[in-house]
Amino acid sequence: MNSIALSSGVWSTLPPLIRKSWRRCAEQYGIAADSALTRDVLCSAELRQARERMGVTMKIADPELDRLHGIVSTLDYNVLLADPAGIVVARRGAPPFEKGCRRWHLWPGANWAEAEAGTNGIGTCLMEGQPVTVHRDQHWRTGLRYLTCSAVPFYGPNGCVAGALDASSIRADPSGRIALMMEAVLIDAARRLERRSFLEAFRSRTVLLLGEGNGISLPMIALDDKRIVVGATFAARAMLGIENTEVASVCFDLGAGTAGVPDFQEAERTVIEGALAMSQGKIAPAARLLGVSRSTLYRKLRSMAHGAVS
């Protein structure tokens, strides 16, 4: 069945990410396309442990999941939150669909790791590290080809993948247009979740946003009282061109209320000094971290030397 699936006409029409996943299913995992998905889910104790391992994410996820479900529920979509291993740890959905969601494994405790379930939104987005939509026949297992799911990985305060957000439906969406729209909604939710977890994890630090970025991670840094960068999100680390493994995991705090938060000019001075500290005083990498040209950074440094940041 695997060789038939890979040589079928469907193969040539698959998006590149789905095609890569199908090949992994056939050649790496050895999953038979016509095999049934295991119906085993974590028991209550195992699920509780999985949620505890999510740490701060579970503390701040509830309002974001409620907000996300409020957006997608009118289209009969359910919302799932999964851990980095692909285990569903939380769900939001309308009560009338609960029976169907249990049947299709869209339920807390279900394992959607790609190596276990084959090509699917949660597992494949975690494997690829980017948004993925799997529409009906694009699922590797034939038994899942009535589902439509879009999923996006999200990052934690330490710059590592903290899990995945998924919007799935058991209702027909022949064109797949709604599913593709879901990706944009999920990306926004992933960025909001990362921001909330970053701020929650670092209350007594000054946290600054280095622009809006254009991916699923926001470029944010945390500064200590000496204005030294003590933490950075995935996007901020990418700006410096460093691997996450080269920087120790850290915890961030932002402090209660607005006490200690600098005004705009002070914030700009702080972030420039922090970027220079993080890049060991080198202008080029500091400019990359800030998302500006070297000439712009030189101009701002001259202004700072005269007592005001332009």
C-alpha cells in the first residue's frame, strides 16, 4: 500500500511539505497507509503529567484558546493545544461535536506525533517547524482522509518549540480555502501565546520588542538591571544568527504593572545598549539584531553620545 500511495497520481499534486511527510511515513516510519490509527489515549494521570511538563504555557494558554475558538467555532472548527511530542493537552470545541471529536481522536490525551499518526497537522508542523495545512486526502492514513486540519508550532521563552496549536474540522471543506485561512489565524495566536509566556516567565526584567517580525515568533529580548540581554525569543536569536543551543535557557520577568518600564527614548537607548552587549560591541551583528542598517545604528549612537536618541 505504501509503494502504491507514493506512485499514485495524488503524489504529484501534493504540496512540498506534505510530499516530504508522505515519504517519511513510507520510508522512515513504515506506516501502512490503510492501517488504523490507534485509539489509545493517555489516562488521566498521564495527561496531568503532560500538562505539568508544559509549565507556564498551561497557565497562560486558557484565554488564548478561548479567544481562538471564538474565532473559528462559527466555521465548525475545534481547537487543540499539543505539547512538543504531539500529545493533545487541551481542547476547545462545541458540545454537539464531542462525540465526533472523540471518534476522530481530536481529544486530550491523543497522540498526533507524525511517526505515530502519519501525515497530520500537529505532527507534521512539529516536524517541519512551520505552519502546515493537511486537507482530507493529504493525510497519509486513509482512515483520516475526512479530516481537515491546520496547525502551527509555537515557541517558549527559551527559544525552543513549546508545542503546537491546531484547528481541525470533521465537516466537509471541498475547496480547502477555509483551512488555508486558518493558518493566518493560528500564526497570530502562536505569536500571542509566545508573547504572553515570555512576559509571564520574566516579571522583573525589562522586555523589549524588536519590531514585529514576519514569522511565527516575535523578536523580543529581556534585559537585566545592568541592561545586559539575559534572554531572547527564537526570532531574536535568529536575528543574531546563533543556534538556540549556543545560548543557555533562561527565565524572563517583566514586573507588575508599568513600574520600571522606560519611556520611548530610554527604551531605545536600552535596547541599543543591550544589542551591543549581546554582540560583544560589534556593530554589524548588533545592527542585524535590531533590524536596522549599520549606518542607522551609527547615527543613533552619535545621537546618544550627545545626550538624546533620535
